[in-house]
Amino acid sequence: MIVAISRFRPPEEQLEPLVARLQSRSRLVDRHEGFLGLEVLRSFERQPEFLLITRWRDREALKAYLQSEDFQAAKASGGVQEDATFTMYELVAH
């Protein structure tokens, strides 16, 4: 299993609109082959950090999504933060 994590700190004025957008997301990613789930976490800090965590069957499934029109649409609509750090992990123990 592959876990992909995007980490970002939006400006304060974007916090509530961002949360609303994430909660009403289009769910286009859900239909992609190999997609296993998504969670969005927000820290309790004064300027909260967000973690967008997706789980994938394998690297090929994640790569296919990142090259898809659905990902490009999410990116264009502001569903993907431009300043986010992005890291992929392989699950080695459960």
C-alpha cells in the first residue's frame, strides 16, 4: 500500500473556505482504480497545518491518478494547494 501525504498551512483568511471546500469535495478521486481512502487532518496550532492523506493500492495507481483529468480539475479548482509538500510512503508494517 502507498500512502501519499500533502502538508500545507493556508493563510488564516482561507481556513474556513478551505474546510468547506474539502468537506464538499467532488469525490472524483474515489472512482479511480486503486484508490483506498482519504483523510484530511487539521492541527490545533494557532496557524493550523493541514495533512491531506490518501491511500493507494500501489504506486502505479497513484501515478495514474496524478496524470488524470480529474487530478488536473482538482488542481485547477484550488483543491490542491500549490505550496504543499508532497511525500509518498510505502506501508511496511501494519
